[in-house]
Amino acid sequence: MMHPFQNTWPYETVMGDIYVSKCPFCDAENVLLPLKPSELQVIAEGKKKRLVFPCCRNVLTIIDTDRDYLLSDIALRNNKA
């Protein structure tokens, strides 16, 4: 199943912590997410996860994940080329 690219956001796992290089809402850099690596597998298996960004308190629901991207229920990127 193809997921809309505008609903994805890249993440990295560093020593057991999950980071995004930039917040999709407030542009804060190197944001540590309140998410455990073990939760990524549960999300990939079909469980949704509500995620509150600690930098700005914006909320999104993660509906899927892979090794590089989180998939949200809302657009996180603008559609400009």
C-alpha cells in the first residue's frame, strides 16, 4: 500500500532514543520524541499512537512506521515542489 509522502516524517534512533531532526510544526531542531523503539514495531503491526511533540505540544497520530519514516493521519509536509 502506498502512503502519501506528505503524511510522512523522517526519524532516527540513536542509542535507544528516537529523534526527529526538525519538528514539523515549530521547526525546533533535534527533537527527542516521547516514543520507545519497541513502540515502533507495535505501530507497524497496526496500533495507532498519539504523539505529543515536547517542543511545541502539537499532537499527531502515528498510523504506521518503517525504519526511516513515521506515517501520520495528517499532512506534515507542504505540497510545494
